[in-house]
Amino acid sequence: MGPRVLYIVTEDWYFLSHRLPMARAAEAAGYEVHVATRLKDGRAGIEKEGFVAHGISWSRGSLSLRDSFSAIRELRRLFRTVEPDIVHNVSVKPVVLGSVASLGLAPAVINSLTGIGSLFIGEVRVSRLARHTVRFVLGRLLRRDKSTTVVQNPDDRAFVRDLGVAAEHVVLIRGSGVDTERLVPLPEPPPPVTAAYVGRMLADKGVPTLIEAFSRLTKQGIPLRLLLAGDCDKENPGSLTPEQLRDFASAFGIQWLGHVADVREVWRQAHFAVLASRREGLPKSLLEAAACGRAMVATDAPGCREIAVDGETALTVPVDDIEALAYAMARMAMDGGMREKFGKTARQLVENEFSADTIGRETVALYDRLIGCGRLHRSRRTSS
């Protein structure tokens, strides 16, 4: 039996959507993969991969101390049962609660910060004291001897270093990997020129900014169509409501598709991608668009600029700048040659730096580097 890696993730859909490539790479390398998350509709998908699914009864949007202590107790019981060699916490809440729960129970802990989270940057209505408290606790946990922090972009690496984490305990692995065999360059669809946003309908993702920019273009008579693909998120206070989106769709001629199971169906209809986010870890939506050979319009924000390179794969604009976003979208819509050039460069960038194989190798190499004490731990358990 191989060493065990236990992923701690808030939601089953998020694991299946964002973390499958690294988990598959771990399994292919001989690791026994366990996934602890809130289980809804994703259990079958997790188990179909050959992974062991464990349910956690927590709420992603809750900041309650009572709920947090309950989750920590639940995780500690799980750690005693699974006896993982590596605990891999993904995103801020699992990092905090999983790190506390793993004290004395895990030989190695990996904390993946997939962006610094809306708690620090956006619409979440929490006090300054709460933000400082989370920052203080996060810094203390990330500085633990057995802890390694994984970040997805240089800006987040600087954020972690500012928390006092030593450089040798911070690893840059850019994303979770894109399936470049499944997502391949697609021919442009026929007119009208169409822009598409894929993701949750959140203010921090820039959806209101995007809608306002598009409305200005519509009033100017620019022949452009806009698709929004993704769900609302009732647990995020910055989420638009279905009623708001239907109103916007009616007022401005936007097509809101809701959840789309196969993202290729979006890029078959769209000529370029747009993302007006305030901050990202590494935006999966842009990586998938680039894999499909699509040019991008995006904010010059942490995470976005890793794939949206101004003048090479994208036109980039300042965060929350409606006028600049509208202008860039109009330029992209009217220049087919630029879209073709940027799309080819974007695809090559994904193949070279962001493919599932590349990210999988980097992730497994980190696991192998940390697993020495884990293998000794496993042999002691087995022989006892």
C-alpha cells in the first residue's frame, strides 16, 4: 500500500472542478488518495476516480467559532482514522482548520493558497479585527516546521513571505493543471463576435463591472454578444442573485447560461474570453479558454497576469475600470487578426507551463520530497 495523501477541500464540486489533475497524478505515482470535503452531488465522481471520499459537515461561508471548533474535532477524528502521510489543505478555510486539526497527527502538511480569498479583498462584511485575526492565525500556522505553503502566483508568494514564512517553505506551483488533450484549439464561430465569462457570478470576479462595460458598448452600437457561464453562489455575500442576472440579461441582451458541464461548449460559441476579476490564484477559466485557443481580455490583477499577458495573449486593463474594459473588449471584437495571434500564443503558453502533466509532475515531486518521514511513519504503523 502506497503512502496516503488526504486532500481537505471545502466542496466536492470544487475538488472535481479544480483539483482532479493533481490527485490523478498522485494516484498514478502510487499514492493512496483520500478526499475530505462537504459531500453533496460529487461523491460518485470522487469515488469513480478510485479515491476515498470522506464527508465533512461544514459550511464554506461560515465564520462561526462554534462551527470552526466542530470542524476541527471532526477532522482530528478523521486524521486518526486515515493516518495520512501528507495532509494537503486547499484554500484559506481548510488551511486554517486543517492545519490546527493536524497538530500531532500528520508527518507533513501542505497548505495551498488558491488566491488570498474574498475575506481579504472583497465584499465579505467582516470587521477589521476579524481580518487581522485570520491573518495572524494564518501566519502562525504557515510558519510551522512541518508545513509547506504552495502558492499559484508571485503576488501570493510575496503575501505569504510578508506573513513571516521562510522562503524555503514556500513553493510556487502554478495552478492544478489543464487537460490539454481534452481541451484543444477550436475554430472561431461565425459572427456575431462573442465574448464569454466563465465562473461564479461574483462581484470579486468583476461580473458587475463586465456587465456595465458591455452595456456601454451596446449603447454605442458595437456589434458584440456576451455570454455568462456559471452559477450564483448563495454562500458568498458578493454573489449576484438569479433575479439580478435575469434582469441584466433582459435589459442588455446578455445570455446567462448558468452552469455548463462541458466548458468546450462555451468556447465553441465565443471568440474571446473576458475576466474582470479583482484578484485570482490562477484563473481556471482563462487557462481553459487559452487551451481552446482563445484570446483574452482581463484585468492586470494578481493571478490573471500569469496567463493574460498584455500584448501577447491578452489585452489587460486596470481593476474596476469600466471604461478601459469596454474599450479593450471593443478592440478585441473588431480585430480578428489579433484574436488569432493571441489565441495561438495562449495555447502554446498553456502547453508549455500549465498542462496537467506539468503541474502533476511538480506536485508529485513535492510530495516525494516531503514523504521521507511519511514512509518511515507508515512503516512504524504497519509493524506495530
